[in-house]
Amino acid sequence: MSANDVIIHIEGLGKTYDEGKETEVKALEDVNLDIYRGEIFGIIGLSGAGKSTLVRCINLLERPTAGRVFISGQEITGMDEADLRLARRKIGMIFQDFNLLEQVNALDNVCFPLRISGYTKLDAEKRAAELLDRVGLSGRAGAFPSQLSGGQKQRVAIARALASDPEVLLCDEAVSALDPTTTIQILELLQEINRELGVTIVMITHEMKVIEKICSRVAIIADSHIVESGNVSDVFRNPRTDAAKKLILPSGGVEPFDGNGRLLRLVFDGTTTDKPIVANMVLSCGEPVSIVAADTKQIDGKTFGQLIIQLPSGTGSAERMMAYLDSENITYTEETDV
Amino acid sequence: MFDSKFLGLIATGFLETVYMTVSASLISYIIGLPLGLFLSVSRPEGIAPNPGLNRFFGTVVNLLRSVPFVILLVAAIPLTRFVMGTSIGSSATIVPLVIASFPIVARSVEASASSVRHGVIEAAQSMGATNMQIITRVILREAVPSLITGAASSLITVLGFSAMAGVCGGGGLGSIVINYGYYRGETGIMYVLIVILVIMVQIIQEAGARLSVKADRNTKNNN
Ligand SMILES: Nc1ncnc2c1ncn2[C@@H]1O[C@H](COP(=O)(O)OP(=O)(O)O)[C@@H](O)[C@H]1O
Ligand SMILES: [Mg+2]
């Protein structure tokens, strides 16, 4: 993956629903994004932030009201219907509620994209069977969606999305309807597909754990704007915006115990988590701190820990503690308005 | 009263009723199925919104539906004569039956088609399906159980209309009721015919319900 091999290029993208009417909603505004070939790119945001609108503007299920979208160098926003249909075959999509045909079995669901692109019934069924095998459902070809679990349904949907050999797989909250164990299994399947087939994956989610688990880069979307983007570990280590902090902090915002003490957010990576930093700091400064929140995460195979502490409000003590952290090379940021 | 002449009369009436109901329903579906699909896809939230044509056909359908069948039966006589050469008999009755039934069929098909989950249609769009492919491979497939239920109730409506057509020389069981039960006051015959009609309706209803359940794969206890 070279840095200039952009597969999805989004430029000045905007979407306003019901433009000019009373019900007008600006769902996206001036979104600029480059997604690289072969990566798993996460887009995270709270409900209503505009995530679904953004991902649906990539394959034009939703027509943007401003800006342009390019896929593999081709401007998809400028295509006529016929070209758009061809382009869509190279962009798979999976959804939160699977959207399988309920009246046909798993095999015929996977056959659907093949049949509409001209495969004979026999060829389609052969390929569909291979795809079901690929997603670990070889025994369930004849099952109807109502007879499958959520995870199995999403596997059928993934097989269906892969049928036309897409370059890109768009996932809109693809694991949000699944229990934690199934979520992990589906995420691992997606990761495997990304690695083995080289399919670029765009993951839309409202859950940080999804991003941590499989994404290399992430964009944070809040109030119709991309407010922050970068490598997952960088954004995690140093979230700059309120929106990013809200999503990354263990329990959303935290409240200081009393109004005076300053809040520090400490981030440890795999190299420092072994040392009892806080204990040492308390011992060396001779004053207690309150732990407001604590959490550890696995990102890119490395363990990250984060801790939010409230410093004592006495004169000079906060400064002494920060000096201690500096001397230990611990990354920290002062939280003013968590 | 149950002599062979009478049985013959009932058998003929029954066959005429079946003939009228089935032919009128078939023709109504030939018109109403595409029309209903069009009404569904041309809605503002459909896959091919077309407010102008949607309103036009919607209005035609509503107007036809708001004319009571007995009135339509009489009003259609010139047209029936023009098309069939006569306005009497079971074949001629098919004309007003179709005029009254295709709008009902169209609305019923529209409702079935519109009940297909939008997400499934979007998934098809995301795979590059054309609107025609969506209609034939998504909407018509997913709506099958509901279309069957709709067909059963349309068939029952047409059956009812066909009996009413007896008033105007339409043939079938309705004519027998009018001629024997009403004009000659043979109430015994009338009750027999009522029982036959009720049984026919029950059979259609029951068959429709069973077929629909059997066709529906979206239920856990299937296969
Ligand atoms: N079809 C639509 N018509 C009008 N408003 C919409 C439509 N879809 C989404 N919106 C609005 O756009 C905003 C962003 O929605 P969405 O993209 O679905 O957010 P998310 O997926 O992040 O929850 C919300 O305010 C939502 O109400
Ligand atoms: Mg959404």
C-alpha cells in the first residue's frame, strides 16, 4: 500500500436533505477524505452525525448535493445511470440489518448479484457455493434467512457483497446488531477478506471497539463534518476534538469530583504500562490523586492504556506532578472540558 | 324441487360463475398487476418516482373504485355492447367485471409491492440492479405471500360482483337467484345458492391463506 494509491477520493462532499424546505437537514458539509487501496478505514461518529449519509454517498445510494466522489480515479458523481450500475458492481455493501431477500435461501441470495450481471443459473450457483464456503457457511446454502442467526445472515450478506469481486466493501454499522462474540467473529472475517482478497473496507460504526479491532485509519465525524482523521493509534493517543474525546474516553465525558482539581488524561503505550507510574508519582509528590476513569485497549496489536486523573488543587502540586510525568516521558493532555 | 332440471340449472350457473370470475380476474390481473407495480414504484419513495403519472393513474383507479358496481354495470352497457356485441350473458358480463375489478387488483398489488422492505431494494441497487431487475427479482419475489393473500381477496370480490351482475342478465348463480328466488319466490333455491356461494368464498379464502403461508419463507417453522 503506497500512500498515493488512493482508491476513494472525496472532495467537498455535501448532502442536504429536503433542500429549501422547512424540513431541511444538512447531513454532510464539506467532507474531504482519501481512502487508500487495501486499507480498512473506519468512520466513527455518534448517532445522527451523518455516517450513513456519507457511506451512501460513496456508492450514490444517496445523491450528494455538493462535491465529488472518485473511485479508482473515476468520478462516480458524474456518471450516468448505466455507468453507475457497472461501477456499483465493484463496490460491495453490507448493512446493519443485513437486507437479505427473505423469500429465497442463502444460496439464491448470493446468486442475486451474479444473475443480474448475466451469469447463468448454473455458473451463479457454483460460484455462490464457493462464496458461502469462503464465509464459513458451506452447510447452510439451503437455509432461508429466517432460519439463520444474525451472524450467519451477515455472513450471507458478505458473501453476496463479494460475489462481483468488488474492490471496495462498504459496511454501514455491519456489526451493530450483533452480540459481542459474533461481532468479533464478523470483524475477523472482514479482516481476513481484507488481507486475503485485498478488498478495501470502509467501516461505519458508532463503537470505538470496532475501530480498535480492525481499522488502520479512522475519521471522526460529528455534526455533519469530519472533525479529525488519521492513524487509529495517533487519534487515540491524542484526540484533539471534543467529539473524538467523547468517543474514545471510557465512559464518554467525565465529571471532576470537585470544581477545582485539574484533569489530566495520561496515555500509556505497550512500553510504559509495566511501570506503576501513578503510584510512583503519588509517592514522589507526596499527594494523592483521584482516578476518574481508566481503560486499556488493543490497537494494531499494541496495548494502550489511558487514565484520567484529577490532580490535587493545592498550590504547585499539579505542576510538580506534571513535571514528574514529563521526566518519565508519559504522554498527557490536560482536559479542560470533558 | 331438486329434480334433474334444477340440478342442471345449478351446474350451469356454477360453471358460468366460475368462468366469469376466473376470466375477469385474469384480465384484471393482466391490467392490474403492471398498473399496481407502477403505482408502487412511482411513489415519491419508490425506485422510479413519477409524481405526475402516479397521480393520474391513482385518480383513475380511485374514480373507478368509487362507482358502486351495480351502477357501473348499467353505465358500462354501451361499452359492453361495443366490445362483445351484446350486454347479456356471462361473457358480456366480463367487461363490467374487469372495469370494476382491475382498480381493486391494482391497489392490492400496489400495497403488496410497497410492503417490500426498502432496505432489500437498496441492497439490490447497491449491487447495480436495474429497476426492471428490482421489480422482477426483488419486489415480485419478496411480495409473493402478500400477493397471494391479495389475489384471494380480489377473487372473492370478483365473485361477489359476478353474482350481482345477475340483476342485469349476467348469467351465473346470481341470475338464478334473481329469476327463481326473487321473481318466482322460490326461497328454497335461493338458500341453496347462498350456501354454494358461501362455500365458494370459504374455499377461496382458505386456499389463499394456506398457499400464502406455504409460500412464505420468512418464518421459522418452514421446510
Ligand atoms: N432520507 C432522509 N431524509 C431526511 N433527513 C435524513 C435522511 N436520512 C438521514 N437524514 C438526517 O441526516 C442526519 C444524518 O443521518 P445519518 O447519515 O443517518 O446519520 P448516522 O448514520 O450517523 O446516524 C440526521 O439528522 C438524519 O435525521
Ligand atoms: Mg446510520
